[in-house]
Amino acid sequence: MKLVIVGARADGLAHGVLDLLAVSGEHEAVAFLDDTPALQGTEVLGLPVLGPAAEIGRAQALGAEGAVIAIGAPRARERLGALIRDAGLGLPPLVHPSA
């Protein structure tokens, strides 16, 4: 499944999510969404940052069928999860193969 990663901090959860996706081979990351203006339109860890999370349709245009929230704040995760579900994207469970 092609996924968009919401949250593009290269030194945070985004890096760990990309590593997990690479090891599992089950999903493919196509882009990031991030509300930080300085990141929008740039590339992080080899993937484009399309814009803020509210522009999730841009990720769908790239073929994203699901999303992963790479943000640790519980309230933000809840809000973003609702946004993702409302857009019709899935939130697949990710489990490291060694777990």
C-alpha cells in the first residue's frame, strides 16, 4: 500500500517510520505532509513534503491509499487521524518484523 507520512521531522518519528517501512517491505512511502511552513515544498529523507496535513488530497493524487501519523502528541494524532479517515485513507497497523 502506498502511504503518506504525516509529520516530517527527520530527527523524529518520521525517520523511524521510514526505517520500519523499508524493513517490512509491506508498504511504500510516497510523500510527507507537515504543517511546518519551512518544510513545505522541500524534500526530507528523500521524499517530498507536499504541504500541510489539510492538503491530504495532494497525497491521494500521488496514489496514497493510507497514512501513518509520525507525530507523538496524542491530541494532534487524534485530530490527524480523523482528517485522514474523513479523506477516505486507511491507517494501517505497522509492526516491525522483529517484534
